[in-house]
Amino acid sequence: MATRVLARKRTTNSETSEEFRAEVAKVAYELFQKRGESHGSDFDDWLRAEQIVRQRWQLR
């Protein structure tokens, strides 16, 4: 019986970092929208988004 091997694309650290940053930006914007798009909490949104994305990535 033949064994099938699936090749995974290797990612560089810069690709992974860019993917992480992009996902954090998306989540931070979603948090901003959920707060009614009121300004002044962008740093808090970013930090919370980083926590959310780190949790998601640990489940990968």
C-alpha cells in the first residue's frame, strides 16, 4: 500500500510575522467596530487583539 505524503509549505519568520501582524490588525479593527467605532482605545484594542490571535495560533 502506498503512503501518501503531503508537503507543507515552509514559511519564513518574516512571512509568519506578517501573517500575525495582519491578523492582529484585523481583530483590532473588529474590536474597534464592536465598541461603536469610538476613538481613543486603539492601543488597548491592539493589545487585546494580540492576546486573541496568540490564543488562536496556539490551537493550530
